[in-house]
Amino acid sequence: MAAKRPSIDQFKGRTRLPTFAAPRRYDLRLKLDLVACRFSGVVRVALALAEATEFLVLNALELAIGDVCFASSADHKEVRPCDVVLDDEDEILVLAFDEALCCGEGVLTVEFSGMLNAQLKGLYKCAYMDGGEKKYMAATQFEAVDARRCFPCWDEPALKATFQITLDVPLELTALSNMPILQEKLNGDIKTVYFEESPMMSTYLVAVVVGLFDSLEETTADGTRVRVYCPPGKSDNGKFALHVAVKALELYTRYFSVPYPLPKLDMVAVPEFAGGAMENYGLIIYRENEMLHDELQSTAAKKQRITVVAMHEVAHQWFGNLVTMEWWTHLWLNEGFATWVSYMATDNLFPEWKVWTQFLQQTASGLHMDSLEKSHPIEVEIIHARAILEIFDAVSYEKGSAVIQMLQSYLGDAIFQKSLSSYMKRYAWKNAKTEDLWTVLTEESGVEVTNLMDTWTKQKGYPLISVNLNGHILKFEQSQFVLSGLAGEGLWIVPITLCLGSYERQKKFHFWIKINIYQSGFYRVKYDDKLAAQLIKAIESNYLSATDKFGIMDDTHALCQAGKQSLSSLVTLMGVYRKETDYTVVSNLIDVCYNIVKIYYDAFQDSVDNLRQHFINILLPSAERLGWESVSGEPHLNVLLRGEIFMALASFGDEKTHEDATKRFESLLKDKNTPLLSADTKRAAYIAVMRKTTVASRNYFESLLSIYREADTVQEKERILRHLAASPDPEIVREVLNFLVSDEVRDQDIIYGFSGISLEAREAAWKWLKVRSSVSDLNALSILLKIFYIQFDGQLIFCQI
């Protein structure tokens, strides 16, 4: 036995598992004990051995390994390993045998057990209240590399296999997995649930949920059963997501010319979930507030969010599940495409929402992240399994989707759709690399896509296109844009688009030139002074599209941050947007206001109120146009903008807004269904009352805490948490911080409260964190550090959905 140990070291430190064995089928049985928060199981893996080997190496983590044996399919002889080594550092299980296992097929059987953890990964416990009693359910989150926490497996996306899953669960609970239930057997207070065998899929897409639920269902036009599972008594809140999912399945079936391959699609809302949602094959798991829609408590923004998230997850059933990335280097193939196509699908279902204009917010997020020195290429080499989590960020999602839109605009809609259909059919049930997609696009379009796109996916950053007009000659130069102002060395093949127009219809024409029409390209533009002045006049005359007005503002803001344009030129440009009515353009204007105030506060704290008043004056026309009360039948985008406008005015301290908000908040205290405060304007009221809250005047703070404690919807709790820390009083904010890490707030929801810390209390919050870190456990500290990174850097870098 001892002689085997030196040989085992050869498997340590590897990026991927050795290739001499590959799984073909898993027969997995799990028994869950929700009282003790434990599970046990046995997995039988049908293996194909490519060569004779004395070792089997697979993934396992935080599991206790019991009996292990291997039976060759040729002679059915069972052999047991002479050594079983579970290496937590490399997250591998190494089985050493006295004699080499022969090339061919066989079945590996492993017994194991583990804890239902509280870390929201692997097979974990979800806490919920039932009649005042705390109870638990179980759910899974395996992406990226946490299937190994549930059962020993070959936990890599390219090692696809079929799965036959069986669950032993308490009789009264609902058991869900990727496939429909084949049969159930009762044994006292335990039931055994047998599920149909799955098609080929990766381990990270395996899913299990066990708990109490109510459900609703519909059937698509081609007979696929779609169900939503909601907390007991809240099935009505799943109706909207169910409707969207049905439409999504039908739309994607047409778009990809490939039918949804499973007999059912379930969507389940669980009380605790690490991300927004997860696209497990046939069983999408959501955080409750990302799936449940309450007609009275949900905002227009939340309704749109639920739509886009559902479209994203359903899109993954094709882009990610049917055709899966070969390795995590190509994660963007999953996330970038699912993000892009979710907007396409949402626009198809709700064209009045103008989500392609709103898509520019995704592009802007990607541009910001990718301008940082700490950015990375879309395709990034993954050395260690845990490093995969670092690329679930705005580069993979937002930049990925933006360069896809750029390519689609360049090739044209018809060719792009035909190419994606061909790609799906060629790689169905298989794995693919980025280059495989480029090959198909090249074949269908006749354009050499690989050379073009490699410059966008294999290097970090993006170009700044500087434009100068000399007489009748337009000169372009490119350089890498870095937000710090430092020089970069990247070079790109850039699909330049431009538009030439006139803002004076007279004998003597004065032309304006706009580069990057509709902002379809992933780059920024810097104009010379004359061209910039002409564009300002074009904006004033309302000659530009909303997308182009958005782009000019966003580029100018970034150039100002990088020190390439003055703050005064940016503030002057912002004033030109005073009469703007488009939601996305004004929303971006508000974001720029927030950011300038944040920077100005650090540099010129004594005069920041003057700047806030200037921005109030810019935003007031929109507030006066919209008013506090919604209008029956008004556009969805007006509802979105109303909420954001009054939140901004409350944040900047507009006295009239504070006065109106306070009166409406007092009305809410008397009547929770008051018509004076809608779901969309509540956040503005909460900001206003918290901005007036101090240690000496804390009545509204106490009232808001009472509303939180009495709220029976996740939407209202989230809304309140986002603004509890808006007080300018550091003592109040410290009290809020302690509340956020108390048992009254779920760990997954802490981020909502921490992201709203006021500028005045940031230093106090930082001191609080340092004190807290000296007494907190490592898991809690990691949560806090991530949240504080988000708050103080101002960029959400982890947004898995």
C-alpha cells in the first residue's frame, strides 16, 4: 500500500483530470436527512477506459468516502482499490489498484456521505420559516465546479454523460431533478423518487431540489410541459415567469431551428441562492426575487428583470446545455450568447420596452470593467478549478454579449441566425470551443471571422478611436483605452460605422459626424473640438437617435475619468440633455451624476452641495413631466424613469422631493396600500426619509425597520435593504451594518444593504469592516470583503445568472 503513494503525487497540481478514463453514465442515488442536514449516497459510473491503468482519478470534495469497487464489463469481476486518497487541495479522489484495470468498459461504485452545507454551493440547505418554526429544504448549485461536493464525479464540462437519479426524501416534500419522475415508492415516512435517465450533459448542469412548493404549469405549442414551483401559497406570483418561459421555449425553437430536447422544463424559486438563477438542464433554479412577480409589490424594473433573467436561463438550454463549452476558458460562449439572445427574445415579446436601447447599459458595464488594468481577455486560461469563479464577471457577460452584437451587426441578422442554427446542429450534445463557432460563421458568411474576432477575445481591453477632421479628410487613430489614463499596447480590427448629417437646412450646410452608429461597436470615440461642438448642436436639435445620444455621453464620461477631457466639458454636455425624454439616455445621465458627485465628494467636499443642486436642476424637468403618480396605460419606460428620477432627486437632497416623499411615506405608515406611493416610487421615499435620519431623529428609521420585519414579500424586503444605509449619520449606518449581518437578514441579501452606503459614512463603514474582520469567521469575512469591494470600487464584478 505504501509503495503506491509516491505514484499518486503525479496527479497533484494538474489543471484537468487525466484522460485514461471517461464516464458514460451515472446511476446516482441520494438519501437526504433535512433534520440532521446530512446526506448519503452511492454512485455507479459506467466508464470507458482508453488504456490499462492502475489508477482512477476523479473529483470529490468535502465528502466521506465509503466502500469503493470496480467491476469490468468483460468478466464482471469486482476489484477494490488498495489505496483511496481524497486530496482536498486539488479536489481529487485517487483510487489505486494492485493490478492494472484493463482497457475497455466497467462500472465504478462509490459509497459516500456529506453535510448539507450553508455555503450555497454543492448540495446545500435552504432555511425558511413555517408557522414561526425554522425548517430546511435542500437545493444544488454545481456551476462551476461543485458537483464534486455532492458526489464523486468527473467534474469537467467536456466529460458529458447521462444521469439516472434516484432520491430518498421525506414523504411530504416535493423532489425535483433534471428529468420527469419515472415512479415513486413509499416506505413509511420516506419516499423513493426515480427520475428518467437524462440525455448527455455536463456534471455542472445536474440539479436536485427537495422542499415544500406549490406549482403551476402550462404546455408549449409542441407539447413541452413547463412548470413553476413557488413557496406555498404564492403560486400566483409564478404566473408571469411561467408565461415568459413558455414564450421563450417557442421562440428559441424557431430561432435556432432546433427543438427543446427535454420532455419538461421546471423552474423553481428557492429561499437561498448564491446567484440570480442557474440554467440546470430541465430544472432552472432561481433566487425568489428573480422569479416571483407580485402585481402590487413588484416594480416595472423588477418585471423587466424577471423577463430578461428567464430568457437568459431558457436560452442556456441551447447555448450551454445542448452545446457546451469544451473548457471554462470558453465560458463566454455560454454567458455572452445567453445575455445577448435574452435581449433579442425580450424585444420580441415586449417591443415597447425598447430593450436594445437598454442593452447599452450592458455594453457600458463591459466597457468600464474592461478599461481597468485588472481586466482580462474574454478567453482566459484557467489553471486551477477555483479560479473559474473569477471570470464570472462583466467581461464574460457584458463584454461578451457586446462583441456578439457587434459581430451580428457586421454580418447581418439573417446570416448570423443561419450560422447559429448550423452551429447548434453540428455540435448538439457535444462540446465546442470559440474557434468552432468562428469556423461555422466563416463558412456561412464568407467573411474571415477568426482573424477579426481573435483581436476581441484573446486580448484584454478595447480601442479608443480618435477622430479628427482636416478640411474634407477624416482621420482615424486607435489606441487602447485605459481608465487610469495609462498607455496600452493593444491593436484591434475595428468595424467602423459612421453617419453624416446636417442640423441646418440652409444653403450653407453645417454637418455633424457621428462615429459608431447605434453604439454597435465595442469601442470608445474621441472627437476633435470642432466635431464635438457640432454633435452638441445635433443633440440640442434632437437629430440623433437615443443610442447615439447615450454613446456620446458615456464616451465623454469615460474620457473625463481617464483625464482625456475636462470635467467642465462633461458637465456642459450633461446640461444639453436637460430636455431628454428617452429612458435609457436619462438613466445613463443619472448614473453619470452619481459618479461625478462621488468623485467630487472626495476631492471638494465643501462645495459638493452646489454640484448636487446643478444636477437637480438638470433632472427636474423629467420629474415635473412624469409626476409621482402613475397614469393608467402609460408606457413601461415612463414607469421605469419615474422611479429612477425621484430616487436621484432624493439622493441629491432636493427639498421639494424630500417634502413630497416624506408625506407619502407617512401615508404608507397609515395604509400599506396607499395610492400615494407605488412600488416604483417607494425607493425614492425610503431614500428621502433615511437621508433625514440621524441619531437624534430616528423615528423614520425605526418605522422602516418595522415595515421590513412585517413584509411578507421578498420584493419589499429587498427594496428596504437597499436604502437603510443611506443616512448621512455614521452612527446610524454602523447600526444598519450590524443589522445587515444579524439573523434578520439572509447572507445572500446582505449585498443589497451594503451597496447603498452613503458617501458620508464610507469611512465609518470601512472602520467597521476592519473591526468586524478581527472577530468574524473566514466565511463571513469573505462575504463582507466581496461586498465592500463592490461598494467601494463601484463595479459589480460577480453577477452570475
